Amino acid sequence: MFQHGYIAVYQGNDFCEIEGFSNKIENMPENVVYIWEVVTRKEFTGKGIAKKLLAYVLDKFNNDTIYSCIDVNNIPSIRLHEKYGFKELYRFEEKEDNKIKQQIMFVKNSEQ
């Protein structure tokens, strides 16, 4: 179990296929990291845990293109990613448990 939070990443450019996302990414780069999820324990929300986790991934994979998919209603995560230079790539809908979820695919290139 994690202490305050965790971040899960996947290295490989087939993450859309694995996640079942619609892939609208043209010219997928070779060195790709996908942020699977960033989780902070409820009692530590707003204490900078997610910020530290994201900064760690950006430092560790600074030569890779990093993708992250975020629910449109997760405003804190969207703002955090934008603060660290992620740009919206495209939006799509995903069906989960008979509900339609709107998602945003973000990207941060190593050149940014």
C-alpha cells in the first residue's frame, strides 16, 4: 500500500490499445511514457503530493514524450498537468459501466 500517494506509468507506445482509448495520435514517437494514474490518499489531498509525483516522472523521463489522459471533470489534475507544460492533444468519449466519460489526452514532449 502507498503511504501518501502514488503514480503509475507505462513505457511503450501501445498504451491507447491497452487502455481501449481511441488513438488519434499521429506519428507516435519511439520513446513514450504514459501516466496511467496519479493517486493521492484523501487525507493528503492538497498537500503537494501529486505535484511531487508528477515532477518525479518528468525528471526521470525528461527525454521521452509523456502522455496523460484525464477526465474533463478532474480540474485539479488538468491544472497540475498544464502547470507542468502538458498541452491538450484531443478529447474523446469513453463508455464505462454504461456511462459516457469525456476524456482529454494531454502530451508533454521532451522538446517543450
